[in-house]
Amino acid sequence: MIELPALGWQSIVIFVVFALSLLIATYCTYAERVIAAFLQDRVGPDRAGPYGLLQPLADAVKMFTKEEFFPGGANKVLFVVGPCLAMITALMSSAVIPFGNTMSFGNNAFFLQGIEVNIGMLWIFGVVSLGVYGVMIGGWASNNKFSLLGAIRAASQNISYELAMGMSLIAVLMISGTLSLREITLQQSVAGEWQMWNIVKQPLGFIIFLVCAFAETNRTPFDLPECETELVGGYHTEYSSMKLGLYLFSEYVNIFVVSAVMSVLYFGGFNFPFQYELRDWFVNSQGWELNSAQNLITLMGAVGIFLKIFAFIFFFMWIRWTLPRFRYDQLMRLGWTILIPLAVFNIVLTGALILFGVI
């Protein structure tokens, strides 16, 4: 086996995480069409390759070869910066998500995680908050009233729902006592005893977080910033070619990231039932080395978290083709008068349960 320093292995993990984020977001466009076709009882993509599997590649070729267009009076620098910022912030947020436990090769051990920091959740919130600047800059730089209205809607919507999302997260942090996503994951399954996933302890917090996730990713029924019935195409009305592709692509990367965050915070992340019993069985009954058994369990956990992520991505797409779009006043009323009070109640309730030793 090739001997690499720990930094070398971690660099490979960072590259793989980055590549997987792009690959999954790419095929989310294909999955969106297939699921929409299934729910609407029609034929989906079936022309580009077997079962339409090359459709994302065809879309990429189309985006790259379309004419570059700059509207009259637009700020050309900011017009390019907007989609780039939206894409960069979407990709940066996946860096701290733990996709697996520890892998060991010889004397080297490394995490299946881009970077492990003790403020992982704070990192994601900070980076995601910057993403709204990409939308605002693109809408303002387009020199188009409809684009500007879409950008203003996106900014007010994201700010409003980030409040409720952050407050729903506080209850999880009260239970775990850490901002590290890795630590939160490990606390949901400790060696020698089965710990309940946080969804059992925080069902209300999860529902609030889930609703806010739809609003943060601008997905139906909260896709008011790109409402074609009112705003033509929303904040990216004037965009074409790959600049439009970056905006559309960043949405799918954000869906992947928020699905991973929900899997980590509420559904055990890379943990799965009886993982330690299975590891001990490999060691004691099959004669495996401990490192080899742990590596297998780590790979199985990585498969497990991706299955959870794919389930959430399917749920996002299912909702899109099931529920109608809200009016904007309904969206803001839900965020400010329902979700935020519920999040405050959830914090108080969690504090009381911790005080009396229930959780």
C-alpha cells in the first residue's frame, strides 16, 4: 500500500467530498425530471443515453455553448460575481459535514470529513448566510425590476427563516453541548450503549428545521424569489449560458448540503443500528483485525448517511411536485408568527426537560 502522510489522506478526502457534491448535484437535475415524470404519470428523460442517464451531460453542453448575454445597463463585474458567489458558498458549506467515522491504514488515521472544526455548525450557518449576497448581487446587477424584486424577496425570505432555523438548532446544541457536527453525530451512538437519535428528542425542532430548509433553498412551496407567474424568472431572469447554470446548480448543491445537515443533526449521521455489535462479531467470530473491521463499519456508515441524504432529496422533489406555491404574505406570516414562536417554545421545553433530567 502507498504510504501517505495524514495530510495526504485528508487531501484526498477533501477532493472526494468536493467531487461528490458536484456529482450528486449534477444528477439531482436528472432525478428531478424522473420523479416529476413519475408523479405526473408521464415519460421522463429517455433520449440521452440509456434511461436518459446522459441528460445532465447534455444539459451541461447546452449551458456551456449558449450565447453569453449582458443586459444593457448592467454592471458587468457584479453580473458575473453573483452566480460565482452563489456557487462558491454552496460548495464551501459541505466541507465540515462528517460523511463517515475514522479510517485507518497502517499508522495513519483520518476522518471521512473535509475539515473537522469545533464550530462546524456555525461555519455552515455563516457560509450559507453569505449565499444570499450572490442572489442579491445578481438581481441588482441585472438592471431589471423583476430581477431586483426577486432578489429582495430572496433576501427577506432567507433572513426571516434563518432566525427560526437557528433557534430550532439551539435546542439540539443544548442537548449535545457542542457545535462540532462530528461530536453531535458520535453522541447519537456511543460504544457499548444505544443512544436515541435526536429526532426522538427533538421532533418539533426537526419539523421547524425542515420547513425552514425549504425556504432557505428557495424550493416549492417557498420559491417566491423565482416565481415565474409574477416575476418572469425571478432574480436570474436576465441570465443565460453557464452563469444561469451556476445559479440552478447551486440550488441543488444547497439541497444536498441541507439534507446532509438534517441527517447529521437528527438522524444519527453515519451511525446505524447495531454497528458496534457487528464490528465485534467480525473481530471475535470471523477473526478480523480491529482496524479492518472498523474500516468496514466506517464504509457501511458512509453508505448509510448517503442513503439518508438521498431520502431527503427525494422528499424535497416530492414536495415540489405536490404542493402549490404560497403567497408572499403567507410565507412571511408563517415564518414570523408561527415558526419563530414555536422555536422559542421548543427551546423553553428542551431546557425544562434537561433541567428535570428527562433528556
